Amino acid sequence: MWNAMTQHLTEPGRSRWAFAQVALERAYWVLSALIIPVAIALFSLTALSFWDDLYSVAPRQQLELRAAQDASQQWTIAQAEAQLTKVRPKKIYETKLSEDPVWFLLEPSTTDQAAALVEIPSRHLVQMACWNARTQAPLGYTTAEVPAGDLIEVKSGHALRIAASTDRVLCKALFQGPAKLTAFLWSPDDLNTSAHDFHRRSGLLDGGMIMLAVFVLITALINRQKVYIVFAAWLIVTLRISATAAGWDGQWLNHQIPPDWLPQIRSLTRALWAILTVTLMKELLREDLKKVRSAILVDIAAWLCLALLVAAFVFPRDVFLLSMWAIGTVALVLLLAALVNIILRTRSLVAFWYCASLTVTLFSGLSEIVAAAFGLKQLVDLFNTVNAALSSGLLAAMAIAEQMRQEHRARLAAQAQLQHTYDAIPIGMFTLDLQGKFTSINPALRRMLGPRAFKSYHHTWQQYFGVEIWHQLLDLVQFSDDGELEFRSQVDITGTEGPRRYLVKAALSGDKIEGSMQDVTDKSIAAEELTFLADNDALTKVLNRRGIEKMFNEAASRIDADHPMALGYLDLDRFKLINDLYGHNAGDEVLRQFCLRVNSLLSGQMRLGRVGGDQFVILLTDTRMPLATVICRGIVNSIDEKPFRVGEKAFHVRVSIGLLEVSRGAQLKEVVSTADHACREAKHGQHKGLVVYEQDSPAFREHQAEIRLIGEISANEIIEGLFLEMQPIMSLTRPLDALNFEVLLRMRDASGTEIPVARVLSAAEHSGRMSMIDRWVLTQTLAWLDVHRAKLQRTQFVCVNLSGASLNDEEFMHEVFDILRRNSHVSSFLTIEITESVALHDLQNTRRFIDRVRSYGARVALDDFGAGYTSFSYLKELPADLLKIDGSFIVNMNQHPANVSIVEAIVNLARNLGMKTIAEWAEDASTVQALAEIGVDYVQGYAVAQPMTPARLLEASSAASFIQSAELRQFVDAIDRQNNPLAQLELLDVDKQSPPKIH
């Protein structure tokens, strides 16, 4: 413009009048487009910020009221007042959709002589009557339309005139819908001002929506578009629905609607809105509905809305409301499903804006119902009727505007034509302008992009590949002289398969972009497949070990109070049977279905991973333990309740889950091990398939301690902290002449605290170091016996336990035999204990072991006899020297006659086979006496002595020296006196294979 002005000044012969015209045009443009709009904005801001609000009034106070529902509908005034005096006063009372009469008591407490007004702003009021609570004199009566007495209509509710002398008011009211009862004390002038503001706002809403509807109607007539006529009608009906919710639908265009008409009009308004909503959606999204095949959903909704229109004519208002919620809910679900499907599959902005408009309108109508049912009062404040109506209309207008924009772009695309082609080059060639429009392509590029490419509505780069790729192409040609770009198309261009990958080389030539394109989809897919398989399982497509570790480390590094994390370890029970009976193909299909079912129950960043054949883990990031527990319980129930089908077969499997709360910086190996431990516990029936370890729980701390111990035992060649204790075994024939005992393993940590033996043995077994510990125990015991042999003149046998894992290790057993050979001078003291289950595992091998041990002078005992797979027919094949009766039969034996019989049978069997017997876990004198009467040869337990240090053991002359009970001491002395001093010597020795126990 200014250039034109300068030109006028410099060119000879131009008149001053022409220059003045140019200046005037420029001045008008600046004044109209800049100065006046800014002045209006500043004027409005000044008014809002500094000037007085003409309608800024507030009630004197919000009254507290005592309210109660009369379910019997028979209260008198006196009965109601008596009931209400027991009710605690509150400012808001909600009927919760109940239609029983509500009695409420108010205490206006006016402080001046002028009369006041109590506003009861409930638009759900059907009928109300009020009395002076002290005199029971009637104050007023009203239905929803006709007030009488001191009751008047105000805004969307009613108000009651209160004289200065009236200090207590009793009212009875009937409500319909989600009513909320409140009361406000006003001065007459302030309430009148507030009522004016109320009606002013309703008029603004009416006028704004009507003007918008008229504008749309005029646009429809000019453009001959029937969809805009439907939209204009939809705006008006939406206005009426909002007015109904706000309580000002009793008028139209400042004219009173007959009260008898209102119920029918309200029902018809809802039904007409539903029909217009479906019609408008069909018109706006006709093509999108065809593309995503969702038209059937909209058609069903249309029939339902037609049924709703019939119901509006046939049913009374209360019955219609019920049918409206039933029919409307189904229709709403269908419409929203169609809209969401369109949005997800076509990214249609028209569908998005229309869906938003529909959601706002319906949510506004439903907010009061939801608030009444669930106590969510904020819904009413957030989605008030005025905001909802304006927002809904604006969003629908956005949908219309977006459709107009799309139609305009479609018309432009239809005008685009190809200008040049390159026939000889097999590589796709193209030319673009700087806006991304193709100005030329060659046949190779056309074939590459498929038959749908370059139709009338596809002609720009953005339409094929998206705006983001277009910006990357611009950066490529502007900042790189010889660059290339590889990308994935964002839509199915070819119409026959999924999006393809392309490699583009391009350069800027003047105001054009020239380049070439190659289809590299196959190459990229192969690379992506390799990348995918690096972190995912090939069979189930869930994370593999590498993927689990990457995701776990990332999530564990950011764990805090706002980002908790849990890990679940899943193990399929009875899955191996499927592979064994039906083959691995069936098993693989079950695993795939299992992963799909579990993934369907996960959300957000939760991921499933496979760590073994039928073992999985779930990484529950940003998930607190209560929710993680619910999810895992749901997985257990889902897997247990529904079989997996492979062909015509149905496979029932069960899943056990160990759930663990993960702490920040935790190591995956440690966490998985702990969760695996919990999973194994979950396999027991009492846990119902799920065991949960929260941080700092006893089970969690115990297993963490075991894991740390496993690490220490595995990392160190020499295990620090091991030591031995010994528990005396007393003879029941010559108790004062024998000092036999069992060697027990113990361990202390670095702080000197004794570690539970069970934890030590479990850690040793898991770390594979059990043989080393057994070797240490055996070596230390024999060395100690060698040193103190002179003080052990009354010792016939010393029991040493060897674990089942060690006894099944051929290399270790050869080491045992070598140790016995090198210590043959003390090996005659030794009795090696093996458990019954290990002995019977390989009977022939066990017999060879016993014979070899006895060849070095040592003895063998069968430990825990009777607790496992006892078989008397096998026992005769094992030439053991001693049977140790399992302690479970000994504890409280006198209270269980069956146990007495079992012990007696074992003793008789052992005696017949030439074996001696030891009873473990003897806890009291009466048990020892009973064992002696049965004929047990030896007894071990707290009744005799607890485990002790080797030094203390050497101070005694016999096992009986440690007895503390006077009753047992007396019994032992009696046994010793009764027996012949020349009784045959005891040639016993016992061996134990299972881990040492503290009795």
C-alpha cells in the first residue's frame, strides 16, 4: 500500500486527489482493523476490572435446615417438627432421586423489623406448603406453577415472605428428579436485583443462540445446504434443553408458555433433540460412516430416537423420563461408538468437534443425576447450563466450519492436475511446489503409490505422507545439499496393504522441489523385525528377557511416591502336560492365547514378558500395590475360569502369581528371584494362586536376606561365619554311661548375629554350594573328634547330616570316601544320616553307599523315618545301623494314641531288622518315659538338652548330665539302677541326610 503511495508521489502527472484517495484508504484500514478493535477491548477490560457490577448482590446468609423424608407419608405437623428436632442441621439436603415427602425446618432469625425473603431455589419442586412452626399458622402453598399466600415464584424456584416475628418455619415439599434443597435469606431489594440478573442472563442466552440459529439458517438458504437448516433447528432445541435444566423454560420469546403444556413440551424437546442429533450426524459424516462401516450403529440409534418421539406423545412425563434414560443411553452408546470409530480410523476433525458437542450437552443434562446418585457436587458447578449450552453450540459450529473447510480443500484438490511425466526412469520422480503440491510425477511413482494415488482429492505431499514428513522434507532441501529421507507413510496409499516405507532424495531448484522416491518397505520391515525380536519373544510377541531388563531398569530408576512399581511373576501350572500329551504346537497356541488374555487386562505402561517356557513377568509401572493386586487377582480368575481352545480341544490351566513391590534402584535378578519365591508359595491351595510381597513385609525381608546370603555364598570361595553346635542324644538303657550327640551347622553374619539354619541351607542349595558346606562340616567334625578323642571315651556315635543334593553328587561322594579313608582312626565315631526319601530314590545306589561307608568303620542312619515315603518292604534292603523316628510322631505323642502305635510299630520293625532307634523332638519327661516303655533306644530333644557349643559338651560325662527337669532326672536314675552294668555295649551309630534341625 505504501509502495503504491510512493509510486503516486514520484510519477509525474499524478493528481493530489489520487494521492489523497490512497491515504484515505490506508487510514480507514488502520482505523477499522486495528484502532477500533483495540479500543473496544480496552473499554471492555476497564468495565470488567474497575467499574461496579450492576447485579452484584448476595444473600444475607445461607440458612441451615433440618430435613427428613417421610417414607410413611403420614406425618402430621407436630410429628414432623418432633422428628426434625432430632436431625442435625445442614446447609444442603439432597433427595437422592426419592419422591417421598420431605419435611424441613428453617430458622430465619431476622435481626431487623423489615420483612425478609427465604429463597428455595429448587427447580425440581412439585408441591410445597409452609407453616409458622410455633403457631402452626399456614404461610403459603404452591404447586410447581401456582403459588399462594406468602410464597412467590422467584428465578427458577420459589421464595417465602417472612415476617420479623417469624423465627421458625416448617415446610413440607414434594420433589421430582435429582433435587437439592437449599435456603437463602434475602432482603427484598437484593432478591429483586438477583432475579433481574437471572432473567437478564437467560435473555442473553436466548438472544445469542437465536441469532446464531438465524445466521446459520440464512447461510443455508444462500448456499442451498440442507444440513445448515438442520443445524439451525438443532441449536434452538439445544437452547430449550438448557433452559429446562436451568429452570427458565416456562417462556419463549418473552411469552409465558401455558403451564399445562410444559410437561409435554419438555418431553417433545428431548425427543426432537435426539432426532436432530442423529440427522445432523448423518449429514455431516455421511462419507466417513461409509468408510468405517459404522452406519448400522447410527441407523439403530435413529430407530431408537423415533421410538423416543412416540413415547413423548404417548407416555406421561414421569414414565417418559424412564424410557428416555433407557432408550437414550443405548442410542448414546451407539452414536459415541460410531464417532469414536470414525475419529480413530479417519482422524476426522468434524467427528471430533461433533463428538465434543454431543458429550458436553449430554453431560450437562446428566451431571445433576450423577451428582445426586454419587454425591459429586462439583459436576453441577463445573458444567452449569449456560456454559454447557454455549459450549455445545460453539463446538457444533466448529464441526460445521470444519466440514466447510474440508469441502473447500476437496474442491481445490479436484482442480489439481499432473503436468509432466518421466516415462523412461524406473525410479519414482516428482516435482513439488513450496506448498507441497505435486506439479509433476512419472509413471513409476504412480505405480509405486498404487491406483488410489493422485486422484482428484489426493494431490499434495501432506495428504499422502502427513504434515510432519512434509516439514522434514523442507528441512532436508533447505539445509542439506545432497541428503536423503526415509519415512513411513501415515495412510494406506495403495489401498491393498498397510502403510509403506519410502526413501526420498530431493533438492531445492528455484521455487520447486525436485526429487526421487524408492519403495524400501521390505528392507525396512526386515530391519524392524530384527529390532523387534531383539526385545520381544518370537512366539508370543511379548517382551523377552532383554526387553524386560531394559524396561525394568528404566522404570526402576524413576520410582518415587508418584511413580510406584510392582512386578508379578507368573507360572502356568499343568502346562507341561499339554506339551507331553498333545505336542508343542498345542502348547505354543495356548501360550499365545494366554498372552493375549493377560494383555487384555493390562493398561497404560504395564507390560508382559516371558522369562522361560511357561514363566512370565508383568511389569506394572506407575501402579500402586492395591491396584496391582486387583489386576493380578483378575488375571488368576480369568485364566482359571475360562479354558483355552485349540481346534476342538479345550485346555484348562491354572496360573500362580507372586507379586512384589519394587523399590527404587532394585536389581532385576533380585526382584525376579523374590517374586519367583512368592509364586512358588502361591501354588499352595490356601493362597488361591496369588501371594503378595509388599516392601518391609516379613516374608519379603526374609527372602531378601536369603538372596543376599546366596550372593555372599556364591561370591566367596571360603564361606565366613560357619560354626558347629552339638545336641546330646541320651541312651534309654544306660543313660549315665553314654555321651552321644548330633553335629549341627550354624552361621553368623558379619555383625555376629546368628542366621537361621533354614535360610543358610536354602541359600546354599540355590547357589550350588551345598556340597562345599557338607564337606566343611564333615572335615571339621572329624578334626574335632581327632583333637578331643581322649575326652570322648563314652561316645559311641556322632551323627552328621549330609544333604540330599550332596549325596546325589558322585564327585562329592568320592571326596567323602577319601576323607573317611584319611581319617579312619576317628571315622568309627561317625554316623552319616540320610533321609528316607533320598535313600529310596535310588535303592541300589543307596545300598552301595551304605556298604562303602561301613567299610571305613563309619555307620549309617535313616533320618526322619516315617515322614516321607515309608515302605517296610524296601527297608529290609537297606543295611542301616539306626532309624531316627521323625519328630512329628514324637511331639505331644501321649495326646495322640495313633502316634504311639506308629512309634511302637517302627521300634519293633527296627529291632527285628537289627537296628537301633532314636526318637527326635522329645520335649518333656512324660514323652521320654513313654518312649522308654515302648522300647526306643535313644532320645533327642529339649527334654534332654538344647544344642550347645562343643566346649560345653566336653564338660559332661554323659548326655544325661544336661537334664534340667527333676522328674526326668529321677526317671533316668531309676533306669540306670535297673539295668545290669554288664549289659551289652551299644554298637549304634546314626546318620542323617536332611538339613540339621534345631529341636
